[in-house]
Amino acid sequence: MTRNLQLEGVGLRRMARTLAAMCVFSGVLHAQTAETKAATEAKAAAEAKAAAPKMPVEQGTELDRVVAIVNGDLILDSDVDQERRFAALLPYGEASGVYSRDKAIERLINRDLILQQARLQPQDMVTEEDATTDMDALRKALPTCKEFHCETQAGWDKFLASEGFTEASILMLWQQRMEVLAFIEQRFRMGIKITPDQIKTYYEKTMLPVYAAQHETPPPLASISERIQEVLLQQQVSSLLSDWLQSLRAQGSVVVLHPGEGAP
């Protein structure tokens, strides 16, 4: 105790030099307690941080941002970029016009809504084999595919890689596309008839100019008439589909998040 008093006396004499130092000394025990508590909390925080799962984010890489939520399903920035690249592959003017990010997000939202409904209602499922067969026809029809010799597997893989896809990823998207088209046809096609004259007109006025501009030989009409019919079907049911999608949005929950906004 004598030693403690001596130390305290030394401390007091030293801190008498300034008023601030005296104030510090008068609260030394409290400061020590606070310092100990802070050190303990800092150590606990560091241990918790070390134990927490870490996101595999490289320096300078942004996290994938949520751009929309459709009845609990998330649509991410990467989905929008994938939609842009996928739409560029769709044949016969399906993705014509200047690219719009907002329209791409709307397409993704509508596709999610349709697929959610399709999976609630009994219908014949589109198999991977069905998608592969349909994809083989696409390989023969895409004008930009010819320079890669897509009739060969190596050429097809090279073409897909140039567009940022693998065969597995493009097949999954194509299968979803077929499911959407099948559902639309089943639900809305009643009373809608696509005539051979309409198919021929679309072939001559829409498709042939595209192939001519790219100096490519177009496939014969007979080989792609069914695919053109799909495109015309989509155009015919667009107004009915739009009303139905608006109803689904009203009944469900669709939130579009703009940059800087957080999820509700």
C-alpha cells in the first residue's frame, strides 16, 4: 500500500504541471476499466469476424447487385447481362432494335412470372432432349454461326464461348424459352391461327433482308416455317399476354430496384 501511495504521489506531482493531466489522473481507474473492456470487445469482434463466412470477392470486384424481386425470386445484374447476350442469339428478329437494359429487365420479370405459373399448372415438361433437338436447328439457322462452322462440335463450342456461354448454360436458357413458348401456346393460342401466307410474308420481308445484309445464304422456308410460326404466335398473343402479366403483377409482388436502392 505504501508503494501504491508513493506511486500516486509521484503521479500527482507530475500531473500537477497541467490541469488536463490532473483530470486524466483522477479518472485513471475508469480509463483502465474502459480500456480493458474495449480491448475485450475488440478481441471478440475480431474472433467473430474471423469465424464469419467470407465472400469470395477479389479486390476491385463488385458484388452481384439485385435488380428485381419477383415473388421472392431474385433477378441479378449478371442475369441482365446474360439476357442481353442471349437475346442477341435469338433468330429472326426476336431481339430486334436497340438494346435497352430496362426492357431486358422487363423480359426477365415476365419470364419469371410465366415460369412460376407454368410450374403450378400441369403440362408436358420440355425435356433436355427436346431442347437439344431444337438447339440443333438453331445451329443451322443462325447467320453468325456459319463462320464458326457450328455444324461441328468444336465450332459450336467456339461460337458459344465468343458469346459468353457454354453448351450447358445455353441449353438451360433454351429449355426455359421453350417452356415459356409452350405455356403461352397452351394458354393463349385458342382462337389464334397463323396462316401459311403470314409465314411466307415474314420469311420474305423480315428474314431474307437479314441474311442478305450479312451476305449469307438463307435456309429454305420449309426448314424454318415452324420457328417463324413461333415468332408470329408471340406477336399475335402479345396484347393478351400483357393484360395477363399485369394481373399477375397486381396479385403478386414485383419490385424493381434502381441503383442505390436496397431491398424492401
